[in-house]
Amino acid sequence: MGSKELDLKAEIRELLMALGVNAAEGPLRVHSPISGEEVASVAVHDAETVEATVGAAHAAFLLWRDVPAPRRGELVRLLGEELRAHKTALGRLVSIEVGKSVSEGLGEVQEMIDICDFAVGLSRQLYGLTIATERPDHRMMETWHPLGVTGIISAFNFPVAVWAWNAALALVCGNAIVWKPSEKAPISALAVQALLNRVLVQSGAPDGLAGLVIGGREVGEALVDDPRVPLVSATGSTEMGRKVGQRLAGRFGRAILELGGNNAAIVTPSADLDLALHGVAFAAMGTAGQRCTTLRRLFVHETIYDGFVARLKSVYASVSVGNPLVESNLVGPLIDGRALESMRHALETAAASGGVVTGGERVEIGGWPDAAYVRPAMVEMASQDGPVLQETFAPILYVMRYTHLADAIALNNAVSQGLSSSIFTTNMREAERFLSGRGSDCGIANVNIGTSGAEIGGAFGGEKETGGGRESGSDSWKAYMRRATNTINYGATLPLAQGVTFDV
Ligand code: NAD
């Protein structure tokens, strides 16, 4: 499919119409990475609009926190239904706006539906504890209360799912939300907001409960600095998280930070090598290496290294790169020319330090000179240093050999990021050691699965420079609420804790 057959601009117009989006045009130019061409332009918001949006959200919060949680869950259930009804159109829009395969675009919307389902159940399970008290005729418990306006800042690569992880939980927890999507993916955000607006009206939710502000860093900063926003959940680069985290700390605001990863896998001699090959290929090349959980470092045992790496190279050579809207293409474009430049720079630096590079060339697709398609790259390195220690948001897999598992685990942990990790093994001792307290130091540690492709039931996030936040499943909801410890005396005397006396 070439440029003649594909009119992305017209398709976006049609999709927006189908999704009920009526957005004003403006100075923010949106390019589809599929062709590199401008496909839309949207209005941006200024600091005053952010202030007004947060103000409206705060007013809505004061009403929303009084709505019983299971009834708040009903709003999220309706959102899930709306997403089900528009899955195809929204998934397609995501694919066009950020260059994902059709299957991954749909998968992203499915993830939104899944978290809505999860949050609906959660709306009846916001449990606190009853705790043993040392005082007679007393009861101690903890209760969880709505927190306030939750700011959501999202990255380009999961332009809608990350919002849903936060929004669905925040809403059932009794919070209002204000979303600042990536300036590289405002259209998908406008579409999601249009779907949400319909269910907000349908369910009679307070006006202003869920706001959307479009723009770049300045708009994000205005949200981060607003004292009426007690919690900001920010997803993006470590560089962004360091700034946002410090600004929030300055006003004692809470942060959920979901930042860069530099994820590794270990392939041991006992591994099922066919399975490992599949796992490594999807994790390293899927989404053109633009997932926070993308596999970037691979440690292969020396006894299987040559055979396994030769097989991996032939997979790399045969994988089809091209227009992600064509089903047979497994690797789509990079988001833009800057991403291409950083990939090129990382490969040059790795080669200069002795790395042996396979792939990584730019590929011309569809007569689109402004699109940034590349063959995924593998780089065999003698040791882990230089660009291997950094996250380059592109499909580069650094491959190294190891002799002892303890060394491979130490290398897994010897980077500043701590998001995702895997081991491919059929040896129970190796698997358990990798998962133990002296194993992987990451927020996600898998066995016989690649580093990417988490499901929503578990808590998602990572350690160290990945930011420490947890989102999505398990008890991540607690970050969106405030905890109160309550002690109730139902006796007629006032015994003090720790045996303290104070007789008046
Ligand atoms: P980015 O850091 O450039 O931008 C992310 C968001 O932060 C955007 O909305 C941007 O406008 C905003 N922003 C940037 N600087 C800001 C500031 N000073 N104050 C407030 N807001 C600011 O990231 P990107 O290029 O969109 O996404 C790629 C990065 O995101 C990668 O590093 C990837 O690993 C990371 N990521 C992490 C996760 C995770 O869950 N850990 C998920 C997806 C992406």
C-alpha cells in the first residue's frame, strides 16, 4: 500500500466523525509516523485554561466524593461499554496517530476495556483493615477516602491505555481527573474524551469531573504546579519524571512516576529455545522498540550463544518492516525523525566501542520520505557499557554472553532503570533465584515470557529511575486515595496507649 492508495488525513477525519469528535483546529500540528505527513492540527490550551479546568474538576470532586463508590463504578462501566462499541475506530485512530500495528492499536483499546472492568469490580472492594488495639473497649480501623483532582500526564507510545489505567481507578476512588496527553498524540485523546463526555452526561456526573488539556511541557507544568491537584501520575521519560517529581515534592504533592526502562532477558542453557526466540523477538522488535518494557539487553549463556544468536539474526533479517496498517508488517515506523537520529547515534556509539551491529538501516517505505522506518538492530557487545546503559527509544537489542547466572543477574541489575526483566529457563532453581530477593531488582520479573506485554491485573511499574510508581491492578488503587486511621473508644474510661497516665 503506497501513498496513492492511503489518504490518512481523510481517514482521520472520518474516524473522528465516527467517534463524535468535534475539535477546533489550531497550531499543534499532528503528523502520522506512517507517512510522516501532517494529518491534522488541533488547538492548544494555555495556563489559564488549565487553571479553569482544574477549578472545575475540583468543584466536581467535592460532589463526586459523596457518590457511593459502586455508583461511581457505574460511570466506569458505561465507559467500558462505550469503548467496546468504538473499539475498531479508536484502535485504528491510535494506529494511525502513533504508527502501531492494527492488532496493537486494538489491543490498546482492549486494555482500556479490561481496566474499566477491573475498576468496576474494585468499586465494591475499596477495603480498609480492622487492626488489633492494645486498649480495652476500643476498635481501630483504617478507612480510604477520595483524594482530590488527579492529574494524568501521558506519553506518546501508549496514548490512550495509560490514561485509562489511571482514569478508571481514580474515578472509582472518588477523584476528578485532568489529562494532559502527549503533544505527539492529541487526536486519540480528543476521541477518548468525546466518548467519556457522552457517558458523563448519560450518567449525570458533575460537570468538570474529567477534563482534558492539550499542549506540551508548559501545559504539563501548569497541572503539576496547581495546589488543587494532590496527585499527578506522569508517564514518560526519566528526564521528564525527574523534573515533575521535584516540582511535586516542592509542594508535597504526590507522584506516581512511570518512566523509562532498560529491560533485560537472560537465556539459560536449559531454556526452551524456540519459545525464547519468539519471546525475545516480540519483546525486542514489537511496537518498533517503542514500549517502556521493550527488551533492550539480552544475556545468553556462552554454551548456547552462537546457535541462538544465529537464529535470532535470521529472525531479524526476515521480519517485515513497513506500513503497520498492513497486517503482515510486524515492525512499523519510529515516531519521528528525532527518534531516528537517537537510534543512529546509539548505533554509531556502540560500533565505535567495538559493538557488532546487524540491521538498523533506514528503510524507504511507500514513497514517504518523511517517515522514519528502520530495520530493527541487534548489537553484539563484549561488555555492558556506553549506550547499553541508556534507554534509546528504538528497536536496538544489545546482546552479550555470560558464564555464571549470578553474573547475568548482576548485569540485569547494573543499570539505573528497573522496569521489566525476564529469564528463559526450565530449571526451577534458576527461575526461583531470578524471582527471589537477590534476583532481578525490577518491578516486573517474568519467567519464560518476554519483558513486554503486561496484563492489567498486576501492579505495573518499576524501581530506581523508572520512578517507583505502580498503576493498574493489584492494590495500586491505594495511591489514588488517602488513608485515615480511626480509633473508636466504646468504653466508659480513657485508657491511654503505651500505658501513659494523665490523671486530671
Ligand atoms: P516524554 O517524557 O517526552 O513526554 C511524556 C509526557 O510528559 C508528555 O505528555 C510531555 O508533554 C510531558 N512532559 C514533558 N516534560 C514535562 C515537564 N517538565 N512537566 C510536565 N510534563 C512534561 O516521553 P515520550 O517521548 O512521550 O515517551 C517515551 C518515554 O516514556 C520513554 O522513556 C518510555 O520508556 C516512557 N514510558 C514509560 C512507561 C511506564 O509505564 N514506565 C510507559 C510508557 C512510556
